[in-house]
Amino acid sequence: MDLYEALEGRRSIRRYTGDPVPDEALPKLLNAARIAPSWSNKQCWSFIVVRDQSRKEKLAASMPADNPCRRAIAEAPVVIVLCADPEASGRPDGKEYYLLDAGLAMQQLMLAAHAEGLGSCWVAWFDEAAAREACRVPEPYRVVALTPLGVPARTPLPRPRKKIEEIVFSEEWGSA
């Protein structure tokens, strides 16, 4: 799959067929995340691959009842838990680089999933303490995000996006 095709075609998938994630796909996805860029090449991330149903249910329970991904986390064949060490990335100029670094790694994993015919969905609305406990994540690591992973039951239509003219300026803010 062409990169631009992957960028245009990736969707947030919240319903899965229940078919297993192919054994050969998971190492590719995790490697795509591993080679993501990070500030000063710190690579602050770690990933937990969750297949155990009771653990997936604990992760789902860490989410508010009205979170649309709660069911997806419980039902997807695999859940990836993205963790990051804030101290490993540092805080240059007061910026929390671990969040950006972790996000870049997860985005690469999600694009690779799409290229492999799998669905995923960025999930960050959960009780971190409960998610941390469910997967025994040690300090100083933070649980940054989760993604369900599996064969999509359906692919939603594209969501509306702002026009390029609304978000891109020339030379200075507000200049078309």
C-alpha cells in the first residue's frame, strides 16, 4: 500500500470481526512503531500486547461507560497498550516530549495496521491508574494510549476535515 493511500484510507475502527490478528502482522506493526522518530532519539516508549480476555475487560472497565471504544477494547482480538517514560524524553523548554514521541510511535503502528488490512483506534480517554494496574505498568512509565487491533467488521466513511486554507498560513499567523 502506498503511503498516501494509507494516510487517506486509515479510519478509527471500533468494531471487529473477531478473526485473529495474523501472527506475521504483529511483529511488523511493532517494528513500525519501534522505528518512529523521537526527540533526541530517546525512544521512550514501550508496548504491551494484550490478548487475555480478562485483562482486556479490565482495560475496558478503565474507560467511562460512554466512551465509544470501550466495547472495542473488550472485543478486539488484540489490544496494544502504549506506555512511555517521561523522564527518558526529558522536558526541553517545558515541553513534555514523551507525549509527542509516544504519539508518533502509535501513529506509525496504526498506519502499518491499516496497510496490513487491520483496524485500530487511538484511545486516550481512560482512567490511567486502572489501566496501569490492569497491565502492571511500573513507575515512572505512563499509560499514554490504547488501541484495539483486529480485522474491521466495517470501514466507516471519511470524517469531515478542515480545508487546507483554514489551517495553513504563509510566513506568519493568519497570512494566506
